[in-house]
Amino acid sequence: MSRLRVSLPPLHTLTAESRVSFARLQVKDGQVKEAGEASLMQLGQMPKAPAVECFLHPEDSLLASIELPALAPAKVSAAVACAAQALILGHSDSLYVAHSPRDGDGQVHISWLPREALARLGQVLEQAGLKLRGLYPAPYALPVPAAGQLTACLQDQHLLLRHSPRQGSVQPLPEDALQVLLANGAGLQWIGEAAPPAALEQLPDSCRWTGQAPDWGLHGGVQDNSARQQGWGRAAALCAVALLVWTLGLNLYAARQAAQGQQLKAQMSQRVQQVFPELPVILNPLQQARQQLAARQSGASGDAPYSFNSLVLQASNAMPFVIGGVERLNYQNGELQLSLLSDTRVPAPDSGWQGLLTQAGLEASPGDQGWTLRAATGMATGGVPMEADDSEEDEDE
């Protein structure tokens, strides 16, 4: 088993094809097993590639230390956010701030990066097939020094300093910073070449990978961004499921309402048929019941050849498509007006149904909303057409 560590280039230049320095460390003793350069994509294609510990470029390693009073752990983050406002240039909402636990001397060490940069890093690692184990500022790859000493290393014209397990710093002017440190009598453990004469010890370059990782880092910002993206995807999926359930429920409700409407209409038709047994067929129960009541109150007979009942019977025989499709009936002066529902399909006149009406001595004329049935011309005062045909046959005989 081994651990994989990577030294990142500046994040604004990072891609999956960027070449990076890497090292494999033995888990037992933490010593370098392998070191070299490769692209992130190549590292992700290695068999059984372990989760990677990434160390930021010195340009991206923004570090500071602040002093806080003794606070409950839950309140430290809020206090750090307030104290960091004076150190951060820009809107703090767009930055992710990480911090260490409070030391015994009251020091809290903080680092920050734009959330956008962390999100981009997460995308690049995912594209390369690498899983992030930790993300730390550059100095935390260095070994932890003995008490009262510093571990130092030069990287890309920056001086990296490791003070303690939780504290590190980056100096952009290495020569000036070294002069100040040596003038103050700081004991330096120097890694790599070009060690200053006053350095206590010079360590091989491979030691720049062997430092103990701190108990805090910036990887929470990358994971938080992934969780947010997953949260949005989960929310969208839940919205889609809710919309589907609502649509199904609405369709079921509409189907149930339609079934109840048909059942109510059937009950009304049955009731009207019971009260007015002389009705040959029920097209519009409410309208026909009103017509029958008006006829009874006026004393009109329903047995005339072209009475309301007769016209309704002939219409149901010759025009079966109107059954269940009539919105309103109007009978006046021997004419029956049928107003049809908008979804009622009316066959073409040449399909034969008008011929049946003609045989019955009736004619149908279309209107804006339906059809008007009346006695055919010359038949308004005559008898039932079929009876007239029978009388003519008798005279011929």
C-alpha cells in the first residue's frame, strides 16, 4: 500500500493534461517509494490508483494566523469568518475559508481560495479519474520540525516554511525572509540544494514530500461543491418525480370525475324514463323533462305525427350519433332544434342518415350549433309518411 501525493501548478492553468510532480510514499514509514512527473490523466489511469493528496502551488497557498479567545468548537468557524474579513480581499461569500482547531496558545491558522477555483479543481480531478483525499497549502508537504525549529524549502521562487503540525507559511521574497529568520536566530532544516550557511541541517530533496498532513485543509471546499451539484441533481430528480405523481393524480381525478358524470347522467336518464315513459329515447334528460312538463301544463298531446316525442324518436333512429351528444333541445312550432356538444362527430350527409329522415317525412337542416328537424315540405299537415304510402298502395289495389 502507498499514498499518492501531487504538487499542483497554479489552479488557473490546471487541466487534466497538466504535468505535475508526484511521489508515492510507503504507508508504514512514510518514505518516498517513487517520484517523478506525469499528467493527472496518466496518474488516474494507473492500476489501483489510490486517493490523491494534493498540495497547492505557492501562488495559491494563501495562509494567515489569527488569535481567538477560548470558544466552543461550534463558534470557532463563525469567529474565523468574522476575523478573516480583514484579511480577505473581495467578497467572502465567493471564497471558501478553511481553518485549523485553536491551539493551546490561542492561534488559529486559516487558508482560503475562491469557490470557483475549487470547483474547477474538482472537475479536473474527476475528468482524470482521481479521487481527492486531501488538499493542503504547499508548506504542509514538508516534514514537521523539532520544537523551536523551522523546515524550509524553495519552490518556484517562493520560500516554504513549516512551523508546526498545524502551521505553515509562504514567503514570496525568499532572500529577504531568510535574512530576517537568520537574524532572529531561527534554526533551519533546509531541504534541497542551495542551503544557507547558517542552516542547522540539509535534508535530501525527497524529504519535501514526507511531511505529516495537517488535521485541516481545503478539501472540504471541493467536496462541498460536489455535494451542492449532487444536491441540485437530487432536487431536480425529486421535482420530476413530484411532477409525474401530480400528473398521474390529476389524470386519475379527471377520469374519476368523468366516470361519476357519466354515472349521474345515466341515473338522470333512467329517472326521466321512469317519470315520462312515453319518451321513446333519452337524448338530454334535463331538457326533455322540461319539454314534457311544459307540454303537460299546456295540455298538448304527444301523439301528433310531428310532435316532440315523434321527432325525438325519428332523430334517434336516423341519427344515432346524437345519442349522448346533445347539449340542448328546443321544440317549437313543430321544429326540433338539436344543439350538439363540440366533440360530437357528425357523419357526412351522404352516409345515408338523411335518407332515413326523408323516408320518415322529415328534413334536417344544419345550423351554427347543430341541426333542426321539421316535417318535409308538403308534409307539415299530412299524416305519418309511412301511413301515406300504405294508403296509396291500398288505392292501387
